[in-house]
Amino acid sequence: MSLDLSTTAVLPIEYHIDDVAPAGMLNDAVACEMNEADMFADLRTSVNTARKSGPPVLLLLWLAALAAGCGGGAPTQPTPAIPPREALPELRSMTIAFSDDAPPASRNTSASVMAVDHRGQSMTVGLVAWTSSDTTIATISSDGTILARRPGTTTIGAAIGVVTSRRALSVLPPPPGPLPVVSVVVSPLTTTLGVGQSQQLTAMLRDFANTVLTDREIAWASSDDAVAVVSASGIVTARGQGEAVIEAVSEGKRSGAVITVKAAVDPNISVIIAAPLNGAAFADSVRMYVSVRSVLPVDSVIVVIAGRSTPLRLVLTPNIAGTIDVPSWEANVDISSSPYGTLAVVVTATDVLGRRAVAVSSIVRNPGLTPGSKSPPASK
């Protein structure tokens, strides 16, 4: 019996898939153990067999079995359930604790908070806003340090958003004996002197109650005796050009003043700092512009910033009319190794006879202007 593949017929004959599929292929196909090349080779053989001896419906049955066996009808795996996200802890209450519940006046203590969240569990909190109801009795800083000033009772308050807490702090009388020095302030903080000139410095000492102390010893010292020396009573005498720090120390507390020494004024030569402006902020370098007026030719112009000397070079720039050249002394000064904060700028011009003129200014080295800076360099 022959049958055209394009003809549909119903035959009362029982056909088996094995009549169409090659021997042993069905089990291999359903088990999906065949490689791709072998599967397509056997598929071509099966089509040729079906053309000769079997209806196409049997071939379709074998193909359906092959697809089912190779995962064509495989059920979809269920998506795993995502557990609900746990809510963030929410501050509900806090309690103030003192390291010393009754500190004596002139002593420090500290405050902290124990915070509880909405589940009744302890939690860590950030910045706390601290207050004292009577700052004449005790003050409290942003980090919770309490300074007991005089006997009495004050209320210490803590706040984080709308959550607040309060606790009374009792300050006891101070221990017998003199109160310790807690602060030293030297004045004036900055002074400019000519070589050979003198200046009286004073140091004010205070205790915890902010009372001025006058019966304590003060030790004076200079960071550079070649620039300036200081007597036991605080009189500073300038000895050479440069910068020195005069420090006062009492009971371990200290404070200092910056002394800038320049050469004696000579009417035959003068120097003016055109840039930078006094107090200008910089990062790692400064562009200096200096004008020098001198009867004789200028031999050198030097700028000193934070103890580092940099020579300036002469630059001639035509004026607007183009008739004359205006002399200017210029240089890029590296301050990357200088400490952050206010830096004195001392410019010294010297003529061919050695006569000198000095100009003093100041700049601010700002860490916020230094890319990638994380901590200031060590002070010199």
C-alpha cells in the first residue's frame, strides 16, 4: 500500500511508533541523552522511513514525544516567595546617664543616652542635642562632656528629633585647695616687630568657674631664639628676620602668640605685596606679585611662608599705553607641606648695598580647597 504524504486517511491498522522511529531512538530521545548532531541525523532518517512505509501522523507523534522528552513540555518552576523587609528601628524613648551623678565643682563628667526603639530593644543613635538649664552651674558640650562650675543643681536635657529626655545633675562644692588652671590666653596673638624692638605679652589664666587666676606661675618660651627671645615676665625682643611662636604654659595648659620680625625700615627701599590679598584662601600653591621701589638696583626679593623661602624673579610688563615697562617680582610658591590655617607671608627685598625692606601679610591654607585631603599635615 502506498500513501501520498499530502493525503489524509483513516486506516484500521494499528501502528506503533517503533515502525516510524529508528530502533532504540525513542528511548534515547525521550531521555534526552542524544547529542544535537545525532538527533538531527536520525530525524532525517525517520522522515525518509515515513515517506515509504508510514503515515505522517506517526511521525508527528514521535516528534511530540521527542519534544516532551527534551523539556519542551517541562513545567515552569514556581518563583520563590520574597520575605517581607524588616522595618527600620524607630526611636521611641531614651534615658540620660552620667559617668558621675554628683561631680564636685571644677571637675568634668560626661553624659550619654540609652535609646529604645519601637520594639522595646536598645538601639544606637547619632548626634544628640544637649542643653543645661543653668550654665553657671554646669555646661555641656556637643559630645556630652559636662563642666561642673559651681555648687548647685541643673537639668541636663537631650533631644533627638521629637524625642527628648531630662535628668537633674547636682554639683557638689569643690575640693579644698586652689582650683586648677583650665585655660591660658596670650595677648596680643600676633605682633610684627623690627629687629631690636620689644613687645610685652600677657597671659590670662582662668579656672573652671571662669575666674581669673593671678597667683600661678607662668613659663615663657620661644620656638626660635634666633628670631625672638622672651623674658620670664613675657617681654619679647626681636633679634632677626623671620617668624617665631612665643608660648606661655601654666599647669600644663598653654597658649601662644605669633611674632613676625622684619628688618629696620630704610627710606631708600620699600616693598609692597600686590597679591595675594591679605587673608585670601589657597590650597597647595600661591601666586606672588610684589612691587619694589628702590633708589639702587634690587639684588633679590625673597618670600618666606611657613619657614620655607622662595626667590621671586623680575618680570617687566608694558603699561596700558605701551610706553614703559612696569617691573614686578613674581613666583609660584608651593605651600603643600605647610600646616592648614593662617600662614604669615614675609617678603624681603634687598638692594645691591644690602639695604632691606620687608612687607608682611597673611594667607589661609584651607583643607576644603585641597582635592582628596583627609587630614591636615602636621604643624611645624
